[in-house]
Amino acid sequence: MNNYYKKYIPYIFLLPALVMLVIFFFIPFIYTIILSFKDYSGDIYNPVFAGLSNYSVILKSKEFYTTIFNTFMFLLMCVPVLAIFPLIVAIFINQKIKGINIYKVLIYLPVVVSIVVVAIAFKWLYAQQGILNYILEQIGFNPIGWLTDTKFALFAVALVTIYKGIGYYMMIYLSALIGVPKDLYEAADIDGANEFIKHLTVTVPHLMPTIALVVTVSSISALKVFAEIYVMTKGGPLNSTKTIVYYIYERAFENLDLSMAASASVILLVVIMAFSFVNIIFFENKRYKF
Amino acid sequence: MRKFIKGFSIHSFLIFISFISLFPFIWLISTALKGSNENIFAYPPIFIPQDFTFENFIGVWHQIPFLLYFLNSFIVAAFTVILNLILSSLAAYPLARMEFKGKNFIFCLVLATIMIPFQAIMLPVYLIVLKLHLVDSYGYVTGYLGLILPFAVNAFGIFLMRQAFLSVPKELEEAAFIDGCSIINIWRKILLPVCAPSLAVLAIFTFIGSWGEFLWPSIVLTNKTLFTLPVGVNDLQGIFSANWRYIAAGSIISIIPIIIFFVAMQKYFVSGNTEGAVKG
């Protein structure tokens, strides 16, 4: 059976995909690194080799520090909620009750709708005289400038990312919940544990690998946030929602500052590759093993 | 009685979550249906429009070429799906079934692309696309190609199909080979039909991803006649600045196709076996 194909056959099958991956992943990957060592600030058509000077400029830039700080704050706001809340929803959905599919469809709906529409919808909820401020007033708070106050803007953007992610991570948890042995729940029942204790002692330990997976996957996607910011705040007010991908976009396509864009890209690459590496080695190793 | 309370609390919680999930859209629809005689900033907010009208929908429909945006989004998404299905399942076959020199190397190469986020390489991708003249300033076809080709294949799709091929019994191929079936026909007539469910999952998630893609089209597109839906919808904010009735109506119009698609294909989304298929 082993020699039922000619030796070159595997390469023919692989060729089209590899060509595309080389053109749109590997060449750009190397190109990014090369760009980051060049200085485009003089003549954009004749960059000169700059060594590590782009990195020393960017690492001294106050704006870039703000960007990095915002990016990690954004991650810290989104990831814990996205790791825990969808799990709670999934546990509720995983009960044998009527109408489960309707709930699943409704909760998953924001995942399939374009982020641009979701961001516009939230911008409308966040309006100064909007409905969220009305609710705040009703429960005894002062109205806030959700997207105009530097203290709240990043949090307001994070809420959108969280809203859009709940259904997605809920589905991941649901498929993992199927694998939890039923007899463990029965044993907990006999011990007289209530629902909360049961899930804390049986479900959570069993789902630890999945929770870790959700943490890494949602971290990576938080580091890559862009559309929400572009649609709602353009990085403002006063850079308070400028995260790294928005910074790269602004440098590359608005300021034509290729050197800074490329250096920031390399920094983003290193961080995301670290997260992905952990993810592939520890949490998704089944799918990617030989 | 205890069972009733349990059922009641589960339903209450899930109704509450579903309500939150729909709320931003309900509020958009409510705003879009309010006529010019009604204050959309009324305190307290009013859900049921008092000056009920479809005028905003009609008005925005006449000013914005939604059909063109639908068509552009559809062309881009359809070709992205077709290319992904073909290229992923072609590449997955040798990775699942054949032994050849450099297999480990190629496997790791493909795996490595998972770790490279598009956002970190978009600048060089743009420079390459420019160099290849795949932008809309050279015409419609090149414009579409520039939107499609960078997403023609990705490692997730290749690994998804490889998993599917691995689960097909080898005897099936052996029998076909003994019957004189060529290798390309084994792939096309045996593996692909057996793996149709995985192809469907790949197609649906690639479609959703491509349909909602915003970053790349907003970088490469300069010609409004090639705008895809997300770019066109974002543009509403500039065109109608503070006219939230029109912005809301336009946003709602733009999501109708994907909602229909989602409801029609819901079993693929909620079946639970699509874990992590694609995430932007």
C-alpha cells in the first residue's frame, strides 16, 4: 500500500497551499523583521539600515508605553470575564430543559454579526443621553462619558469585546461539558452537595484544560483588538483606548511611519507567538500532533 | 416543587442573558423605526416608537448602495470559501496519509503560521499586494483578488481537514486503489464525500469570518464601488454623522443576510462540534 503514489505526488497536493502561505505569511513575516531594522524617516523610497535604533526610539516613546499599558489593561479586563462568565452560561445551557436551542441561537447571535455593527450599536447605547446613562441614573449613579472620558473609554470598549465573545466561548465550554462523567455528579448528589458546590468540585476541575485554553485564546484575541476601537474611539480620547494594533495601523497607514509600525509589529509578534506557543504545546496538542 | 424552582431559575437566567444578547439590536431597531417627530434622546427612553415609520429604512436604502455592498461581500466571501476548501483539503491529504521527505518540516511550517497574527504582518502584506498590483486602482478583478488571496488558505483549515482525513478508515482507500482508482480520484471521490461534514464546518466558519472582516478591506479599498458590508456600514457614521435614525436603519439592513444565513445553518453552530474552528 505504501507505494501506491509516485514520489512527487505529496508535493503536488501541498504546493498550492504552501505557495499562498509563503506569499502571505512567511515573506511578510520576514519582511516585517527587515522593515523594523530600516529607517524610513528620511526618504521613504530609500530607507537606510538603522540597526536597533527603531527599537530604541519606540521603547523611549511615551505614546508607545501608553499603547502597551492600554493593551494589557484591555487584556486584563476581558480575559477573566471571558474565561468565567461563558462557563456559567454553558453550565446553565447544559441542563436538560426545553427550548435550549433557542437560547443557544440567541446567545450565539452576536458572534456572527459583524463587529462593526456591534460597535455601532454600543456607541449608540453609550451616547451621553443614551440608554445606559439612563439606567445608571435610575440605580443612583451619575451619567458618565462612556467613550469620551479617559477613565471609562477603555472599559467601554472592553465591554463590547466581552459581549461579542460570550457566545463563542460558551460553545467551547459546551462541547467540553459533554466529556464530564455523569456519575461524578451522582456521587456529589449522594454527598448532599448543592448545585454550586457540585459544579465547583466536579465541573471546574474537569474543565481546567478548557479554561486554560479559553484564557490563552481570548488573550490572543484581546491583544489583536482593532475594529471596536476603530469604529468607536479611533484610539481616543487622549490615546486612552489606543492599543497596539491600532497603533500599528495608525503608524503604517495614516502617518506612513513604516519603521515604527514594523518595530511595533515585531513586538506584537513576539508576545502573540509566546501565547500561541503555550496554547499549541499544552492545550491544543491533540489536534496538532502527528 | 424543587424541580420546578430549579427549572424556573434556569429559564429566568437564560432569558435574562438572551435579552442582553439581543438588547443592542432591539435598541437599534427601535431607534430606526422612530420618525422625525419623535425625540430619540427622550428621557426616559421609549422602546415602542410613538411616531412609527419605515422612512429611515427607505431613506438610507436610497442613499447607500446596499445591494452593491452585499454583492461585494458575497463575491469575496464565496471565493474565499471555495479557495479555502480546495487548498486546505488538498494540502491536508498528504499530511494525513502519505510519507514523504520533509513531511515533518512542512508540518511544522504550517503549524508555525498559526502563531503569526495577521495584524502583525499586515503592513508587508499590503506592500506585497501593492507590488502584485492586486488593488482596486487596477480594476475590479484585481481589487477583489486583493481582498481574497491573503485569506485563501490558513493553517486552521488545513488541520481541520487533516483531522477529518485521519478519521477515515484506510481500507476504503486501499480498496479503491486496488480497483484502479487514481490518487486524485481517491481524494475527490472517496475522501471528500466522506468528510463532507468537516468541509461544511470549514465553509461556514470561513464564510462568517470573511463576511465580517473589517481591518483588511478598510486598508486596501479606495474605491467605494468595491466596499464590502462592514466597510460600508462603518462609512455610515461619516455620511450621516449625527443622524442616528439612518445609522441605526443602515446597520440593521446590513445584518439581515447574515442573520438569515445563521438561522438557516444554526445546527452547524449550536451542535457543539465546531470548537475553535475559526476565530479572527
